[in-house]
Amino acid sequence: MDRIMPDHINKWVSEEEIVALMRELIRRPSHPGVENQETAVAEYIHEFFSKEGIKSELLPVQEGRKNVTAVIKGKGIGKNLLLTGHTDTVPPYDMPDAFELRPDGNHLIGRGSNDMKGPLACMIMAMIAIKRAGIQLDGDLMFAGVIDEEEKSLGTIDLIERGIKADGAIVGEPTDLDICIAHRGLEWFEFDFEGKAVHGGKQKEGINAILKASNFIQLMENKIVPLLDNRKHPLTGTSTMNYGTIKGGTQPSTVAGNCKIQIDRRWIPGEKYEDILQEYEDALVELREKDPEFKCNMTVMDVSVMKEGYVHEAMEIDRDHKLVEALLNASEEISEHRPAITYFTAWSDGGLLNHYAKISTLVCGPGDLETAHSKDEFINIKQLIPAVKIYVLTALKFCGNS
């Protein structure tokens, strides 16, 4: 039985405390280009937990960059739950006063307010509420604030390689507190087509790389895209392929000697990365066999390359998993409306935890993903206390409180 009611949580955590914690996290920039990037945020969280008597550690990942973890130990007879999110953000770009949390009606504006220092603050305060209430869970409740999710996910990969274990995990990316039990995998590929540049007046002596790229696109549209359209998932829909950029040639009077296409490929849970690579390789072989002058090199774009042995895998947790049930029941106790059981439209570190650490993972957090990375990024203040309560009750239901 749960030994805490939703309204009781207000005794141990206030909205003002959550906002104050958000303000401190946001005022510490953690985007690329900042010295030691996320470490000031990690150190603040570490000290915050320590002052509350919660065991916390700083774990070096890269030179100068650290993950932060915390744990409330249980009795060793229940399930262990991980609450996790990333401490890095994108740069401020054109966002004014990006590192000062600013109220605007029910909105709290600032870089990272919803992606994802606001959700992190809610997870942290959920653990603190349980600690202050003096509740001993049957299983462990863990927290991990990880570096580098916006780039190569080095933080979560480090957790995996340190042997992170849990029976379930919640990634607190902004979902408007809907429960996302799946998302697609993701990779960015570059196709570099080689031609032969000559003066436009001698066109027949050249090899137009743009035309070779066009032949590739036609094959994709006629053969590969129909395959993707037939691969369907009940939540995420179909696998997708987007031609994001195409660049070729130097000027109108010259036959294009080169052309590059960059593709965003997203795959549904159940598809295998090696099969995706093979489909592209087979397509290139087919084009080479038809055209001896066809030359193309396929690579994964540098910005998308993870540590060797890892890719941006898809995520899926069974709809009937006990963590989904616990989170759904907790949400219904807190909220006036039943949250949607849906999929996360972006990618998250949940794909890594699910695939490589074999931890059943879902995504659920306050905030609207639509405003992430924008100059107007905000979180609705009315979601903060409900998020904390949902995380607390989920921990009680999933970890146990016998």
C-alpha cells in the first residue's frame, strides 16, 4: 500500500522550491562552448542532494565533464527505478536573457526550462520529497543527470559502461506529462556522389554527379520508400527517410563533379540498424551494376556518430509493463484527465538504456517539446507540482512501500 497521498507531498515540496532550483540550474550555462560544459550544473545538483542527506556522486565522463547521480536505497526487496535526464542544453542562439528564468503569466522562460532543466528539477524534488517524508521504499530510487544528450550521448553511454542496473527508467524529456512508451531510432547518412567536372561546352566528356544523385533518389522513391511505408508500428507509425540537404556542382557553366545528399533515417522499434545499412548498400550496388560510371560513398555524418558500438536506437516498453501501469495510475490520481499513452516524436537516451542496458524505459516529463531549442522556450509552471507528485507516486507504486 502507498503510505502517502498526493496532497501530502505539498508538505515536503513547494512550487517556490522547484522554481528556485530551476533558476539555479538555468543560470549555469551548459551548452557546447562553455568551459567544462555541464559540470557547474552537475556540481550544484550534487551539493543540493548532499544537503538533503541523499547520497550523491560526481562521475567523470570526459575531461572536465561530469555526470551526477544520486540514490535513495530501499530495503532490497522491491524493484529499482531510475529517474534520468540530460544536463546539457543547446546554445542560446537568439534567445534574450537566456540564462535568467523569467515569468510570463503561467510560463517560465529560459534556455533549458523544458529541455530539460525544468523536468530535472521535478525529478530531483521528487526524490527530496520522499527523503523528507521519511519513507523507505522496497527498492532503490536512483537519479542520473547525464551530459551530452544533445550531441553524442556520452553521459548515458558512460552509465551503461559502468554497469547501470534498474528494473525501469523514466527519461524526463518534455511530453506534457503524457506517457511515451516508444520512439523511433535515428541516424543521419551522407551520400557523396563523384562525377567528372568539365566545361559546360564539353558536357558529353564529363560525368554529372547531380544526375547520379538523381538516379539514387529515384531508386529510393521507387524501391526503398515503399518498403518503409509498409513497416508500421501501432504508435510511431512508419519508418521514414528525409532528404535534408543536397549540394552539388560549382557553377552553371561547369558539369557537376560532385554532389552530396544528407538523409535523416528514422526506424520503428523492431527494425535492425544493420539491415538499414544493408538496404542502402544493396541500392548502391544495384546502381553501380546498371551504370559503370556511378560512384558513391556512404558515411554516417560526423555529428551523428556515437561512440563505437552504439547508435541512436529505437525505444519501446510493453504497454502492460508494471512501470507503465504505475505511472498511469499515479498520473490519474494527480491529474483531472487521463494522460495519453503515446510515442515520443523526437529521440531520447531512452533508446540507449532500453537497447544496451536492457532497462525497460519510457519518456514522461513536464513541458512542451514544441518550444524546445526555440528563442521562446518555456515550461508551464502549473505542471511542476503535478510532475513531482507523479514521480513520487510512481516510485511508491513501482519500487514498493510495504
